[in-house]
Amino acid sequence: MSTAEELDTIGIDRLREIGSVKWSVFPEAIGAFVAEMDFPIAPAIAAAVRDAVEGGLTGYLPAAVRQRMSEAAARWQQDRYGWEVPAQRIRPVPDVLTALRATIDFFTAPGSSIVLPTPAYMPFLTIPAMHDREIIEVPMLIQDGRAVYDLEGIDRALADGGGLLILCNPYNPLGRVFERAELEAVAEIVDRHGARVFSDEIHAPLVFAPHRHVPYASISAVTAGHTITAASASKAWNLPGLKAAQVILTNDADVETWKRPEVSWAEHGTANLGVVATTAAFDDARDWLAETLDYLDGNRRLLGDLLAEHIPGMGYRPPEGTYIAWLDARELGIDGSPAEFFRTHAGVAMTDGIACGAAGEGFLRFILATPRPVIEQAVRQMAAALRAHADADGASADL
Ligand SMILES: Cc1ncc(COP(=O)(O)O)c(C=O)c1O
């Protein structure tokens, strides 16, 4: 059987049995709201984790094991994006959000605001407040149907007290993979303000041809000088529960700062099994990723075809990267939250765009990393709910 045929056969009953967050929070609904993949992990990763457990690697994280992940991550960055980073500058952290918290605390001017292009990945909107920081939202602009940075807005936000710009590339939830020139334009502004960038590149392995991921810090000495990069195998190989990610440091001053015990404490909690799994992902599960990306490529197209056929009023542009679809429900005639409407009336649980900032109102986030028959069922259920809604409206208009 081909990969696609195998993945197509994974049914909803099986997914509920596994009981991931996606399939257990709303037991009555198709889970499409959290960025988890519904596919079995790569055999090479499963074998590496099994070997680690059976070999007794369940104590604290040994330096040699940690070092192997940094080296594998360095090889990945070099082979995949042509970015040469010394392994000793790739530090382990349990997850990308820990990296963000450390960046806010130790790499930005005290009290400075966080500049956030929106719609944004939901925790970016909640974490700054935990660090007594304000957020300046800068809604993305739409140009020829494509989301682009509002460079003047970013400039103004940095002038208004912004100290850190959060870049998410590839972009959750908009699916953009930014081109070098776009990133260069951002870099010029950040540099002019002496600000910093947190470049979240967790979705970097998930890019569809002909798009190419450009690591922001790799662009120039200027971007290397003002950026903390966060990377991880956790989205592309579905390992977020194993707790391992990487912070990539790209200038001497940041390397020195990271050495301070209160800063490198961010490494604490990185899990052996995550480190082992990540090493296997970067080194030994590249073919698995290529096959999975092919399947996801089919999924993003399939969703477009299904929406065109069954819900033509729903706006959708297939993502250039990530397995996240950003759906525009504003023309569907739904009063109130579209996510609530579809969860209650269609049995499809998605993220409401409003959770991604004011710019997301009327939109939905739908996770595409699921078997194709599940996508088809979700769209059919949504279309049926909209028809019933329209019929009910028609009936009440006739009264
Ligand atoms: C853009 C982005 N950053 C960070 C995360 C969370 O990553 P982690 O579990 O490593 O904190 C996600 C999860 O979906 C994400 O999409």
C-alpha cells in the first residue's frame, strides 16, 4: 500500500481510541483545532525511542545525548536550508514557548512591548502578559490575496515602545512562507530601532514546493545579531509531547547571556526521549517527512476542491507551509462565533480566528494533518449545517 492509501484508512474510531487532545476534548466532534498530526510517527523515531527506553536512558539528560541532538539539528539546518550553524550554538529547550519566555525575560529591554503580527498563534497573545508585557498587534495586510507584513505598522509599533518582534515563519495561522526580500524589509526596520526578533521556525520542515524556508537569522550579520531563533521537530514529526526543541543563538553576546544560570535554566525539563526522537527525526526520518509532506500537499488541495464544491462562500487559500488552513467564514451569514456554530451544528471543532487576535474575527483555523476521508466528512458536515441554517432562516422569513 502507498503511504496515502495507508493514511486514508485511519478512521475516526481509531483516533478516538488513541485519545489525543485533538480527539478527546470534544468527544462529539471531529477534532480540527489543535496542531497535532493524526498519523503514526516515523518508524525510525519509534525505534529510537524504544531503544532508549529499553536501554535504560530514563534518567536525566546526558550531555552526549544532548550534543547529538544539536549536531543533528545543525546538519538539518545546513542540508535543508543551507544555513551553517555551529552545533554548540544550538541549545536544547523543552519547547518553543519556553524559548519565547526566556527571550522576553532575558533578551529584551525591561518593560518593552511585544510587537505581534496578527492573526497569531494563540499563546503569543497570552504569554507576554504573564511577563508584564504589553502587546502591540499589527494586523497583516492582504495584497493580491496574500498576507504580507504591514511594514509601516511594524515601524510604528517599534517606535511606540516595542522591543521584540515575534516572527512566525512559516506562519501559523496564515500559512505564508516568507520570501527573503520580505524578511530583509522587516530586518531593516528592526535594526533601525535596535529591537530584537524572536523567530519561531517550528513549522519550517513543513513547506510545500516551490516555496522555500529561509531562516531569518541566516539572512545577514544584522539578522544574526538581533535574533533568537526557535526550531523543533515537534510539528513536522508530531512529537510535541516528548518535550524537546532548540534555541539557535547567532551572536557572541547572546551566547554569553545564555551562559548565565538563570537564562540557561530554560534548558531544564528538556526530555531525553524528545532529544532522542528529535535526533532520529532530523537524521533518519527525512524520507518519512517527504512522504508525509506529499500527503499534506494533497490534503491542502483536497480541502480547496471540497470547499469549492460544497461551501463556495468559504474563503481559503492553500497554505504555502504548515498544515494549518485559515478559513474565511465572514460571507457565510453566521451570527456570532463561526467556530461555535460549526462545533455545535456540524460537529467539527476548529479554533475561532478571534483567539488569534482581533484580526482573526470571522475566520477559522482547521488542521489539515488528518486522513483525507476525515477532511471530506468535516466539509460535508459543515455544508449540511449551513444548508439547515439557511433553510431555518428561510422558514422564519416566510412566517
Ligand atoms: C507557531 C507555533 N509555535 C509554537 C508552538 C508550540 O510549540 P511547543 O510545543 O514546542 O511549545 C506551536 C504549536 O502548534 C506553533 O504552531
